[in-house]
Amino acid sequence: MFELFAVGLEMQKRMIDAQMQGVEAARDMVEAAQRNVRAGMAAQDAGEAGMKAMKSWMNLWGVRG
């Protein structure tokens, strides 16, 4: 009886461990997605800054765009 109970507890523990690994994998995926979003936003900001610099340079030289 106790052996059956111990086997049941062990199976339950393994199921919880497997679920926790799934949760950790999902958390890693979310963190990676957040890093990608931040990188994309930084690239957009850099592109906008480059456009402003180009417009300023063109204005300095009297070029109309």
C-alpha cells in the first residue's frame, strides 16, 4: 500500500518537474521576444536619427528634398 502511494507521489513529482520545465522554456521565449522588440525599437530610433541628420545636412547645403 505504501509502495503504491510512493510510486504515485513519484509520478506526481515527475509531472510537476516536466510542467516546470515547460514554464521555464516559455519564460525564456518571452524574454527573447522582449529582447527582439527592444532591439527593433533601438534600430528604428537609430534610423530616425539618421534621417534627421541627413535632413539637417541637406538644409545646411540648401538642398531641398
